[in-house]
Amino acid sequence: MTSTGNGTEPAFSIPDIPRHHHMTIHEYVYFRLRNALMLGAVKPGTSLKIRALAAYMGISPTPIREALRRLSSENALEVLGNRRIIVPRITAGKFEELVLLRICLERLAARRALPYVSDILIRDMSVLDDRMDEAVARGQYDLLTVLNQSFHERLYTANHHQAVMPQIQSVWLQLGPFQRQLIRTVMDTYQIDRHKEILSALSARDPQALQTAIEADIRDGIGQAGKKVLADEGVVVPCTGKIS
């Protein structure tokens, strides 16, 4: 971890990402910070100071300031009354809302994508699922998160007319910092491989089975694990009914 330059270590770790030749420095900083939040590399409650981040990343404060502004507008960060910027802490109500949003949006995206799914796409998704199994066995949880998002995104974007991915990614972004806290708990709550059910439903071209598997994947994964982690902290999350 890089020092802030004042003899102390920062309370965050910002994984590097490739910077494509067409990216401006503002775009690169935004996507790097966004990726860190998606992976949960920055803990909930962490205060993000512009100059500390600029020193950490070795750049000027201006692109940091712009990236934080964009991420705040996407509800990934919270601006407090004293203009301090923090990674929001999850509450029971917000967690329940985000899980329900994932279910609603991703069931819709999967159903709408089904007519565009090819056997080649199913094979590609199966390869991603195999790589996820390997990541679990090796304890590579950041890679697991990336592969899981890729698995779902490959399905939803099969529909070339889709307009839902920005909303889905916004929910992933808001859940990201909390997800890092519960990734190991998911291994206990996720007893049935719902990705295999998703792949089977895709092969059968069965829209109802696909939506059921998508919902079960979310509930058994982050849904149950999040409830357990929050319960361990003394927070009770209401039970959410089945989405029809």
C-alpha cells in the first residue's frame, strides 16, 4: 500500500486498472475509483480526502475532485454537511431496497435478453462460471466479484436494445463496499449453484425458470449473507417477499 507522504498509511487501497490510450486522465481516475468501490476495496464509513487520494495516485487534485463529484451523483458516495465525502454505511432499509432493486432489474434484463441468447453465449458464460469456481477454491474474492459481474453482464447485454445496465451497475456500485465485508459469508449461505440453474434455463430457453434462478442467485448470495452480517452487528433486515 502506498503512503500518503506524511508518514501514515491511507485508510484505503485503490487497485490499479489498465488505462486505455483513448482515456483522459479524468476518465481513468473516475473508472479506477469506481472499480475500487465496486470491488469493496474502500470500506463503508471511509472518509475520502481529495489531496490524500491525489497523493496516493500520484496525480493532481482536479481529476480526483471531478471523479468524486460524479460518484456522489451516482449515490456511490455521500457528501456530509461539512462537505466531507465518505463511503456510505449500509442500513437495513437501504440494504433491503438495493437487494429488491437487483432482483427487479435483473429479472427484467434476463427475460428481455433471452431471445438474443445464442449457444455460443451460453458456452462463454459457462467458462466464466468455471473460472468463478476456481476463484472460490483459491480464495480469490476480488476476482470472484469481477467474474460474477461479467457473468451477469454478458447475459443482460445480449439484448442489443437494453437500456437497463446503467441502473444495474448503479446498484452494484452502491452494494460494492458492503459486499467485501460479506464475501466469505456468501460461501456459507450459497449452498445451491444458482449459476448452473441460470445456464440450464438459458439452454432450455425457459423464461420463467431463468427469472426464478436469477432471483434465487441474488437472494441466496448477497441477500442471505448481508442479512447474516447485519444481524451479527445487531441490525435486523425485514424479510422481503417474492417478486412476482
